[in-house]
Amino acid sequence: MPFGHDMVHSLATAVDLVNTSPSTGGEDRLDSLDRLGEFVDRWQISGVGELGAADLGQVRALREAFHKVFTAPDQATAVIRLNTLLSETRITPRLTEHDGHSLHVHYFAPGASLGEHLAADLGVALAHLLVEGEWERLRTCSAPDCERVFVDESRNRSRVYCDSRTCGNRMHVAAYRARRRA
């Protein structure tokens, strides 16, 4: 995909956020403030103060809103869902350099909560993806027992599994075994 580092990072953060939800077939991986703190650290989310219960509730609601964008049946529905999410966000674009990262754009308003921060930055990244006509890159894993989401970054838009080392390998081994039995 011809997207810059910031956009790729924001899209990956959105994917990871959505995949913390039980809606994707796993356990709730944002069930405590400690796990929310781990998420913030893992994705190097800057400008975050002390986390509280309100942050946890806000981010958990946000991940479900993003999940609805990823699983929209068509681009028009994805646009409506993303516009709804963005309409509830204060967006204040500004250029910044911090923590050793080169000049980039933050979209969240100064003093924004973690949920507002994520809604603005990740929502804008998803908006750019839709504007570029790349809605089809928002996918759900094709493995029958997996509902995790991902962004297909392959050149020819051919990726079908959330992770080739787990779901992809498992499905290829199952297909091989089925052929051997036949």
C-alpha cells in the first residue's frame, strides 16, 4: 500500500484495538486498566496521562465502533459508520515531533482523553483508506474459527488470513491432510 509510516501504524493500532474484543472470537484483552496500559505502551500512544475507568470504558466502546467499520457489508455502510464515529470526535490537526519520531500529524485535540485521541488518529487513518478507494483492504480472517480483523497490505489484495503463521498455516495443513485422505 502506498501509505506513509504514520498511516500504517494507525491502521495496525486500529486492527490490534479491534482484535482485543470478544467480538472477534477471543477473550476480552482490554478487561482492565493494566491491559489498557499495555496497549498504550505497545503502540507508543503519546500524550496519555494517568488512565482511569472512564478511559477503559471509552476505549472499549470505541473498539466496537471500529469493529463495525471493519465488518461493514459495503463501503457506503463503512462510510456512514466512520462518519458517525468521527462526528463525535474533536479533531485538531497539528504537526509534531516527539519520542524520536520524525515530523508527523496528530489529529486529536490537546488535552483529549485516550478515547478521543484514538478516535481521531485511527478514524482519520481509516478515512484516508476509504478515500483512496481501498475499503476492500479491511478484512475479517477467512479461517472458519477466527473472526479477527486485519488490513490487507498485499500488493494484489490477496491476503485472506489474519496471520499466515497461525490461521494460514493451520488452514494449509488441514487442506493438505484432507487431500492426503482423499
